[in-house]
Amino acid sequence: MSKQPIIFWQQHVSQWKDSALTQTQYCKKHQLNPQRLSHHKRRLETQETAPVKTGFIALPIPEYLPKPELLTLHFANGLSLSGIAPNNIDVVKQLTAALS
């Protein structure tokens, strides 16, 4: 038997799995070599389970990431400024100066 394209074997492996036939029965029915079907079945299973190399590595994600405590400033005139965090202190200083 000549070399068939991979799609030929993918289709036969898939059809065999969907059938109620043994590999030998399926191969007789479709005039295939049982050893070739087994070979391609194993090769396709190996391809399906082999991890794809992307160049990235998996990193564990912590279950809990603490949120920073946000502060609120209350001004004498009744205004409040909420959501103050270390990363926005410069903006808070400018707003405080403008509101005071």
C-alpha cells in the first residue's frame, strides 16, 4: 500500500472509533492493513497528548491576592475623595490642593 496522506488515516481512525468493530474487523471491511491502522492510531494519540511548545512557561496563580486598602478623605465642606491608593497619591495631592 502506498503512503496515504495523514487525513486518510485520521478519517479511518475516527471512523473505526465510532464503529462497534474491532480494528481487525474494520480493516477487513475497508481493505486496510491492521498494523498500519494501529500505527497511525498510536501516532495520532501521541500528537493529541503532546504539549504544544509556545515559548511560554506556566506560572501558578495564587489563590488569594490581597487588595490594597483604599483610603477615603472627608473634607470639612462635606466632599469625600475615595479610592486613595499608593499608586495614585500624586493625583490625590493635586485634588486635595484644588478642593481645599
